Amino acid sequence: MKTSQDPRHKKRQIIIQELFSLQFHQQKVSEKTKTTINHKDKIDALIQKAAPDFPVEKINQVDLAILRLATYELLVEQKEPQNVIIDEAVELAKEYGNETSPSFINGVLGQIVTYAKLT
């Protein structure tokens, strides 16, 4: 389990908070958050494909922020192994989401990784 002192975890916490906050008002955000938002349409399409029973606009906003960041890291940034990114997203879901968030995040990201391998 990651400690709250891990600098990568801290950075992801900030990005999740920024992505979540942007749903409600404009604010100054980090470069990684801006880059993630620039890929939002592509990312949201992948999330929708991976979770067809959950329209993106109906997904819990915290879960959506976590999914957007993790999908960006998995498919665009690709700096860390997929299992590390997914594990970190699940940890963030445990911190910020509800009781079903970790399994939902894990399932959606697993589907996204599968789709990415097929394309």
C-alpha cells in the first residue's frame, strides 16, 4: 500500500482534485491537468466504451476524474507500467470515492487496457 508521503501519489492527488474542481468552476491548474483535459474527448470515448452501462455524464465526478487521469497515463503519457497506474487509481478511489469506486475503477481500466492492446 502506498503511503501518503509518496511524491507521485501526492501529485496524482492534486491532479484528481483539479480535474474534479474543473467540473464546477474554472481555475488555474497544473500542466498535467491541462494536458489531460486536452485529451478529454478521446479519454471519455474510451471510458464510455469500457463502461457501456454507465454514461460518462452519469459517472460519479470523483470516479470520472480518477478514470480520466489514469486513462491519460495509460494511453498517452505511458511513463509507468500499466499495473502501477491501475493500482494507483484504485488507491485514489479508496481515498476519494465511495465503497464501489475501487472495483469500478479497476474494471473500467482493465477494459481500457484490453481495448488499447487490440487497437
